[in-house]
Amino acid sequence: MTAPRKRLDLEPDTVERDLVKLVLTVVELLRQLMERQALRRFDEGDLSEEQEERIGLTLMLLDDRMTELRERYGLRPEDLNLDLGPLGPLLPRE
């Protein structure tokens, strides 16, 4: 006896939300990487005061926009952390 086939749920609302979730996950991963790079450069003194201000403002605006998009699609920050099985979560837990 074979196991019953699982069907994909292809509801338009679900597909859109899942696609947004995937895109926001990638954006969040990049945001966190940029933030770590900026902190490293701050610590090393590689940036001028103007560059520090611009980077700080950009990261704050990106964080605000991510919050708006998560709220629009009913997602929590932890929803963007994909489970990679034996490798653990994609994003570090804060």
C-alpha cells in the first residue's frame, strides 16, 4: 500500500504570503549582514562621521520598512527564520 499523495495548497492568498515571506527572509538576512559589517567598520574606525550617520539612518529606515511589511502580511520576526534542519536556523536568534 502506498502513502497518500500530499497536495499542495495553492490558494492565491497563501502563495502571495509565502512568496512575501521568502523575499522578506532574504532581505532580513542581507540586512543583518550589512548591520554586522557596519558595526565592524565602526569599531575599526574605517568610516567618517558622515558615513556613520548615513549608514545608521539607512539601517533604521530598512528596519522600519521591514516591520511595516511584516505587519501588512501578518508575519512575526521569527516567521522569517527558516529552519535548515541539521544546520539549524538561517538567522541567528536575537
